[in-house]
Amino acid sequence: MRLPRDVSGRDLAHRLSKCGYRIDHQTGSHIRMSLDDPPQHHITIPAHEDLRVGTLNAILRAVAERLGVERDELIRRLF
């Protein structure tokens, strides 16, 4: 499935909150999100206007692996 091209870091953080992630803290232009279910999982998202496709892909791949779903399924859930 094709990745969206106009996703901001804040928008992605909001969408990931629907999957159980919560904003842990923000330092500068980076948002750290955590999933508290054991084992814990932390992901850092740049709070930029439009995320680069490679950055978005890496974040979604890591989240999909942690949640135990395919990346395409996660994209369908989020977008």
C-alpha cells in the first residue's frame, strides 16, 4: 500500500494514539511516544510539517512489528 505524502509529525502522533501509544514527552522538535503494554515500546517522531517518506516508513514498520500486524494493515487502520 502506498504511503501518504502529507503527514505531519503531530498528525501521526495523534493517529498512533488510537493504537494505544501516548505522548511521553517532547524535546525540541521531537515527540517521544510510548506503548506501556509489556514489553514497553518507545518511538520518536519528528514534529515536522511533512514527514519524509523514508522516516514515515521506518516509524510505521517499527510500530507494525511491535503490534504484530502487517505494515499495510497498520496503514489501513491509521489512514
